[in-house]
Amino acid sequence: MSSVANIKSISYLKSHAAQISEDLMMNGTPFIITQNGEASMVIESVKRYQEKESLIAALKVMALGEKDRLGGKEISVAQSRAQLAAARQKRK
């Protein structure tokens, strides 16, 4: 990711918001916005944000599963399938 080229001031953001939006849709590279010479925010496309949130959620599920496994709370494949089948029946 070449974010060095996408460092812009907050005044640039104010005057070029539409251009930044177009750039995000075209290439997806986020913009780092500075205020008083220091980085203060990152602007990214909604698609990239949603992808990142989905990845974080998947990693959390994996971490919780690993924690359970290490804690001796694992279940067999058969038990897991039985639990899923029971949950599906409750929804019907």
C-alpha cells in the first residue's frame, strides 16, 4: 500500500472531498488526513471498511475457538453437527 502519496491536509479534504471519494472508488487506497502537520484520521472506502470488519470478526471467532480448544472445551464433529441441527429445528 502506497499511503505516502495519499497524505493530505484537512484543508485539502474540505476542498477536494468529491475528488477523494472518486479516488477511493477507483483504487481503494486510503487517505491519511493531517491536522496541524500530524496524522489525525484515515479515510477509506466503505467496501474496504466492510472487508476489514469481516476479517476482524472472523479472526475473533477463530481466537475464541482456539481459546476454547486450549481450555479443554472442544467438542467432536458429531456433537457439533447435532448442536447445529438442534439450532435449526428451534428456528423452524
